[in-house]
Amino acid sequence: MESVWYYSIGHSLSKGQGQGQSEEEQWEKPKSQLTKKHKHCTFGDKGELPLGYICTSVVRGMLHPSTGEYQFIPSVVIRYMASLLDESIAISPTTVSVQELIKRPLDSVPKRFIRLDSTPQAGPSDLDGLPTIDMKKLLGITSDSSDESFNGELGRLHFSCREWGIFQLVNHGVSSSFLQQLRHEIEGFFKLPLKEKMKYKANPGESDGYGNVVRTEKNHLDWGDRLFMTINPISKRKPHLFPELPPSLRSTLETYIQELKKIAIQILKCLAICLGIDTNLMMDLFKEEKGLETLRATYYPPCPQPELVVGLTPHSDATAITILHQITNCVNGLQIKRNGMWFPVDIPDDAFIVNMGDIMEIISNGAYPSIEHRAMVNTESERISIAMFFNPRLDAQVGPAASLVSPKSPARFRRFIMDEYVKGFFAHPMNGKSYLNGLKIMNEASDGDDLKEEA
Ligand SMILES: O=C(O)CCC(=O)C(=O)O
């Protein structure tokens, strides 16, 4: 026997029962009677529920709060109800998926996605490409920085970090065919049915997981869904995330992570040489098994009004360095802030983008400033990026390197334990470089005398 759920909103409303009609057609009439002023729904004789509650429940049904009975609600109705509410974009009380949102026709973007930042944007031709660093040439350089090497690739690295805070890395040794495989796996993840992806959703109060997490003031949302995971130390991996990923994605990511780790360590060593910091002290912070490493894969769907939204809110990374790979070749979206303007970055296929994060700005006592960046979206094409973040071990005491602090050049940042810094970062709204600014030493007096040489 066909089961039909009746529901009323202010007045009687019921599902049509036309034979041979699609689910969508059967709900067409009831749907058309819903309006914005309907704040509550009555489902048959099951009681009255706030519309917002229904729309933020698991997509195809809900547990009635008093009877505990599961009620099936066609997704087409849920989505329509959702469109009437601002909170609607949630697919569970803690998760939003833009990918799901755009499955229904959207003429305009919901209010919560309208971006707040109004910094002017430069034209595409205004940035003459980022500096390029050749990894093979860097690897030819040993730990002693002879004049010759310093004038070569190491010198270029120093210049890029000091003047730009970002560069593209070529000849990095990760093959094009492997990057294709990575693309295939990551695209496959975002194509999984929502029910599958929701197995990886972020638990309340946690940053790790799938979905669009509110990280800004005023509950603003970005136009992108992400999978954020702690990778290292292994003891910090969430049991429902990395270990439970589909096996082929997991093993591809495992290889990718190992490759990127090797690259990151080489770059960090070179940065220590450029800055004049003992490489052993630098390496001690990033000890293989203890360094904090996180990864974020972001899926940016096309948007009907891209000029109104932002794929990823302006921020600087809470890392020493970040290595970004744009999975979808030729679909650009990364923008960097230079001299108070946003500049689009054209990322060559297979190149990695390496940027300085706040921790590097602190260790270098301001010599290598972190770069503020954001991701933008477009009307036509989806875009996917994967960023890997490299940070000192959680128990490390971090501050400006002692060798870079002197009475003439006093410490510009206070010292802290990495673990506290990370917790503070995730509790802080994403807003440009504001978290780093809170760590600045404002007075002119140097407190460099009691700094330990721990990078
Ligand atoms: O997608 C991008 O280009 C930027 C990603 C990014 O900045 C991040 O994941 O922190």
C-alpha cells in the first residue's frame, strides 16, 4: 500500500497521489502553497514543528521529537522549504553543503553567503605571475650557503619569501600522472552521495570533517565545501575521518602526503639557511613524527552570482608553510592581497603554490610575512584545491628565532606553545591577519634577552 504523509502549514496541505507521477510532480501543488510566512508545519497528526528544525534535519526525513517516529519527507519538499528560510542551507545542525544547495535552481544566492569584504580587486593582467622556484635547483644546495648558491635559487627563494610571501614551485618531483590520479580520487570523494559524505561530517565543536564550517563573525558562509583533516601526529587523526576514507583515496592521499612532507622539509631547511637560523633547530620543530600537519580539500561549485560571494574568506594561514595544489587544471580562483588590492593568481598545471603562514612570520621575526589570500568562484566551472599545512610540533615553544632578535631588532611577537596557538586559532573568526596581529608585541622594548634558541 502506498504510504502518504500529509502535512499542513496553517491550512491543509497534502501530497497528491497521481498514478504515474514523479515524486516531484506529486508535491508540486503542496509546494506552491508554502510561503515565507509559514514558520511551523504540522505533519499529519504528529505535531507541530518549526520549519527551521525540519530543514536542518537529516535530508530525507526526521525523527519526531516527541514520538521518536521516523518521518520520510521527499527531498524536493525539504529543499523547497529550505529555500524559504535563511537557516535552510544547513543539511544537518552542524553542516552545510553548497554542492547540495545548488542542486535546486537558484537565481540568487542566500543572504548568508553574501560576502562582507569590499577590498578592491585588480584586473587579471595586473599581476605578472608569482616568482617561480625550481625544486631541483634548490636540492642541489647543501646546508652551507656559499655565495654562489645564495645568488642562485636560494637567493630567489629568500627574495620570494621576503617580498611576496608566496611562490610557485616547479620541478617538485611529483609526477603529472600521480597528480591525475589524485584529481580522480578527490573528485570521486566530492561526487559521493551526500549520505556517504555525511559519515565524515565535523562533530559539533570540531574543525576536522566534511562540510562548510562557519568560521566568520555574523555566521557568514563561504561558497565551498571542504574536507579538513589532521594528518600528523597520527594519534590526532579523527577515527571517523582519514582511517575510514574509501581505500583508494586513502592510499593515494597517503602517498601524496609523504611526497609533500619531503618537499616541505627541504623548503623549511632552505628557509632556515636563508634566514640564518640553525637548520637543526628548525628541523627539531618539524620532527617527522611529531610535526603538526593538516590537509584541506575544498570543492567550490559554480555560483549564479560569483561577484557576491567568496569561496574561501580572506585569511592568512596559521602555518609555517602551506603547499597548495589546484586539482582542477585551468580553473583559477586563488587571489592574494598585495598593496591593499586583490590580485588573481594564474596557477600553471602541476605547479604547487607555496605560501608563508603566520608561524613563519613569527619565527622569522617578521622577515617573511604571511600572505593574505582568498578563493573566488565563477559561474561556469567547479574548482577543487587541496592545501597541506605544515606546522611545528604541538609541544614546541614558538617565537622569533633567537638569532634574529637583538636590541636593534627586538622580538616582534610573543612566545607561545603551539598547542595553545592552534586551539586559539580555531576559536577565532577567520578575518585576514587578525589572529596574528593579536600576538604582536606592541611596545618598543625588546624582550629578546630571555628568548631561548628554539627557532
Ligand atoms: O583554493 C584555494 O586556492 C585556496 C585554498 C586555501 O587558501 C586554504 O585551503 O587555506
